[in-house]
Amino acid sequence: MLNVRLFDITTLLFGVASVNYVAALYGKKVILARIGTWVCVAAAIVSTAAIGVRWAESYKMGIGRIPVTNLYESLVFFAWSVNLFYLAVEWKYRSRTFGAFVIPIAFGTMLFAFTNESSIQPLVPALQSYWLHAHVITCFVGYAGFAVSAGVAVMFLMKAKQEERKVTGGVVGLFPPTKVLDELVYRAIIWGFPFLTAGIITGAAWANYAWGTYWSWDPKETWSLIVWLVYAAFLHARVTRGWHGRRAAILSIVGFLATIFCYLGVNLVLSGLHSYGGA
Amino acid sequence: MADGKRVDSLMDQVWKFFTSIKLAIFIIIILAIASIIGTIIEQNQPLEKYRQIYTDGAIRLFESLNLFDMYHSWWFLLLLVLFTVNLSCCTIDRLPRAVKVVRNPKTTLDENLEKSLSHVDRWKKKGGLEGLAETYKAAMGGAFAKPLVTENSGTLHLYAEKGIISRFGVYVTHLSIIIIFIGAIIGNVFGFKGFANIVEGESVRTIPTRGGTNHVDLGFAVRCNKFWVDFYPSGQPKEYASDLSILENGREVLRKKIVVNDPLQYKGIWFYQSSYGAAGAASATLAVHSPDGGKVETVPLAPGQKKEIPGYGTVSGVDYQNDFQGLGPALLVVLEKPGTPPAQFWLLKAYPNFDRQRGDSRYLSFAGVDQIFYTGLQVAQDPGVNIVWVGCTLMVIGIMIAFFMSHQRLWIRLSRGGDGRVEVVLAGSTNKNRLAFEKRFEKIQADMKAVVA
């Protein structure tokens, strides 16, 4: 299938971009990072095309549905979201050092997708709903925000450690100042949080429309709530108790680990209503 | 509010406890941890299943802590109550302050205020006080927002603000959580959730409630006229649908075909397509023809049943195949005629004249199988659900206001300096998003300095 070939090219591009961003940091070659950016732009175009082609191909097969309904599709959509979110951050903050910490997340996601069944499967009746679009898109934009935040949080911790030791220069020396990193950890979360909220709400609305229950403490629902609570705690700690810097960065990484578990762990480890997402 | 000098009374201490953000963060974390436990220990499973996983001692311990139905346990509900109380107290404690800030804006930049602000700049300008005030008023209106001018003993103050609403985003969000809880409580107290299996052609008036032994009288009847299920070539179900009628006093008042994700609603009660199953065994239909092709009779044939065809013999169906050697549905029948040995042969649905070749006084054709299904419906009445949706909408709006808007304030103070020139002081503050405001302030700074009187 053409779409799968395009996704494979996307994987390759993310790999190339990751290498470029990391090499740019260690080799201190700005040109490499600039290439990384253009490769990411290319990956954005190719993966967007791939999603469109897959969508069209599903119609040709008489199945006709948005390609976000199984693990393979959700993984590529997640990588797509992370990449776009990242490019927006790079453009806004005019720093390419983030790439080395965020684009590998997209690359790893695509590699994981590569090991999964990639054929287009028809939809079970429970998934045949327009709520699917709103629910999946909002959730994944939220996840992408948390991924970017966690990547920057790692940078923050490295930079803060270097400042503590009063060392300058080196790879970490190229990072933006901790003040900027700290702010970005926060800002990526305040973008992700309303999207996650909307994702949980659209999921609840859909469940109510399909089963007559908007909340049934299904493991996926519960884990989405756990993720929501972790970030709610982060936001309260930050806004009202001044949790900046190190503690905020650690909380952001914890939140992203909870997000990964909500997204993958629940399907692979626990059972419940979202079990089709794991096949 | 306690003024700190005297010892806090007990009431003050209790109040302080419930209005603290520390408590809020603590409850949020405990809720998260409890929720994790509830996903690790599978909820509401039969005891046999728990016996396979846990030792008897562990089961006794978990049961005493209600861990098998944790989300409905007294301590989890208590946690939610505590959460709500904390939320309400925080709002009652802080909302009046926010209202005060909004209602009594500090329109003059006095020295105390100036010292407390991080964005302050000053310069001198030639010209008259009034004239400069007019110029800066216009410039501020263009660069930020239209200012208010106040005069205070020879000094002119310009004040402008933006995004006041951002002070209330957090309260809208907190209120929305309380609204959602209210909706959930109303739904639990005044609504019900049940399940009904209705065989095709039959109707029900009462519904057993989910998990309980109670029955709910609907006040009307719901009949399943027909049920269908379609499959993908892979054998996966593609769609299942029920043709339902609502009957009031035996009269049909509403009819709708429901599928998964498209329920039927009548008098606030919703019927959701949920599952299905076979009701009894399938029966085949045979048609009996005279040699000229005229139809003599139709014979329904249950599995293993022998049916007499008057004046001809007896027939029974012994096997059925959905696709017989690529020729489609087929029925294997045994025909017994007096005086001849029993004959066994296949009848193909797609070739109704196939049996004519026997050249007998009658020939048979297979009209198809009939499977009676029952449809499985989730039935729910939830008078609180719309309140929940109002809460959800408010939550998204509240979060957006809280995070993406900020209350930004800008002051300019004009006073006559000792050297005859006018001293201009520009100051700004924001309650959120300092980095973005820093840039904005720098831009305004440049704009204001470039103003030509």
C-alpha cells in the first residue's frame, strides 16, 4: 500500500532529522540543525500526505474512515502531532536545540509503528461514529504537547545541572537559558492540558451516545483521568506554590510517563473498552 | 481572615486547612494514586476470578477496603467530597479578592505600586503636561488599550488594562467541576441504567436495572420488530441494527431503526444497541411445487423436525451450509416416501428448479433459513447528563481563559520635574505569562519613547 510506503519514508526522515539535530549539538554545526528542520518539514508533508492517502485508500476498499482507529494508525498520528507541535515551538522560540530531544520521540514512535500490523482494517460498529474524529484528534494533540514538554524538561535538567557546577560551553551550553526552558515546559503543558480535557470530554460524550454511560471507570478512562490529575497537580503547584525549575521539570516527565502508560500501557497490560486500540 | 498577630481560632485553622492549595494538591495526588490501584485490581469481577489471582488473605483484605468496587467505596466518595469542599472553600476564599481587584482598579501609579512592579521605565520630555497627556493617551490607545486619565495634585495618571476576564478563568474551571459532580449525583439518584434482551416480535415494559435486582417500569412498551446483523468478509460484525417501536397502550407512537452509535430516545429514556444473540435454533423454509412449477405449499422446518407433505411423503432437514461448494446457501434434506427407501439430497437456494430433475409428482425448493434473534439494549435515563455537559463546556472555556488570557495593566505618570521638563514614568504588570508580556512591554516602551508631541 502506498500509504505504508509513505509512512516508512516518514520514519526514515525522522531518523535523519534526529541524527542531524543530535550531531548539530555535538558537532556545533548550525547547518546540520538547519537541515534537520527542513527534513522535519519534509516529514510533515510526507506524513500528512500518507494520512490523506491512507484515508483515500480506505474509501477505495469500501471501508471509508479516518485513519486513527488502530495501534498503527494512532502511533503514526501521534508522531505526526509531535512533529507539528515541535515545528511550531522551533519557529516560535527560534531555537533548534529542542529537536534533539523531541524528534527522537517521533522517530521512536514510528519505529514502534513499523513493528505493528499496518493493513487497513474495517471498523467494528462501536467505532463507527463522528465522535471518533473529535476524540482522537484532541487526545493526540494533548499527548503531543506533553511529549514536547517532557523533552524540554530533560533539557532543563541537563542545563540546570551544568549551571549548578558553574560549567559553561559544551553541548548543553547551546541550550536556551533555563528560564526559557522552564517557561516552555509550562507552556507546552498549558497547550496540552485543554486538549486532553477536551479529549476526555469528547470520549465521555461518545460513550454516552454509544452506551448510555459517560463514565464507567474503564481502565483507559481512569488512566486519562490520572494523567489529567498529574498535570492539574503540576499546574496548581506551579501557579500557586511557585514550583518552577527542577521540580516542575520532574513532574512534567512523570506526567509524560503516565501519558505513555495511558496511551500504550493500558492497551497492552490492562483490559477494557479500548481493547481494540491495542490490536 | 486572620491578621496573624493574634492566635488563630479553631475556626480559622479549619478554614485555613480547607482553603490551602497544599490540601488541593494532596487530594489530587491521592485521587490519582487511588485511581491507579483501581486499574491494577480489576473491578467488579466474580469472586472465582479473584480466587485465581489472589490468596484468600489478600481477598479478605481487599474486600475490607472495598478495593473490588473501589470507585463506589465510601472512602473514595469521601475523597471526592473532600475534594469538592476544598474546591468550594478555595473559591469562597479567593473569589472576593479577584472581584476586588477588578472592581477597584489601581488607576494611579503611586510610589509604593511603582516599587512593586518589575516593568518600570522613566524618561523626560519637553512640553506641557496636558498636551503630553493627550499625546500619550492616543499612543497608549493605539499600542495597548484606551486609558483612563486621573489627576491627582498636579500629577496626571494614565491607566489601561486588558484581559480582566482572565482573573475568573480559574473560578469558572473550579465551578465546572462542581457542576459536573452535581449532574452526576442527579443522574445517580433520579436516573437508572438497565439492560433488556428483546426477542424479535416481542416487547417489554419493565427493565432490570444494571447490577441490581430492581426492575423499572418504563410506563410504555418497547417492541423489537426486527433485528439484522451484517458481517465484513473477515467475519467481523459490520453493523447491527434493531427496528424498534414504542407502544403506548398497545398503539405504536414511535418507530426507529437503531444501530450502535445511533440510539432511540423516548420520554427521556434512551435505548442503545449493545449486543445481540440467537433466540432458539434457526428454522429453514421449504417450498413444495407441482411439476408445472405452481407452488403447492410452504413448509417451515425446524432442525431435526420431520414434516409431512400431504399426499406425498415426509421431509426433514439434516444439514445446512452457508456456502455449499461456492453455490451459496444449501439445505440437506431427507425425503421419505411410502414404499421407497429414504432419499437424501441437497437443495440450493440459488437454484429453485434444481429438484425438478427428479421428475417426481412434487419437487422441493429451499427458500432460506430464518434465525430469530434477540437484540441486547442498554437502557438509560439520566436527568443529570445535560448538567454534566454544561459543566464540561464551562471547563474547557474556563481552562482556555485561565491559561491563554492574562490581566495586563499599564500605567503612565506625568509630573512636572525640577528642570521644567515633564517626567514620564511607564509601568506595567501582568498576572500571567510574564515572558510574553516582557516582549510586549518592550515594544510599548519603544513606542511611547518615540512619541512626538
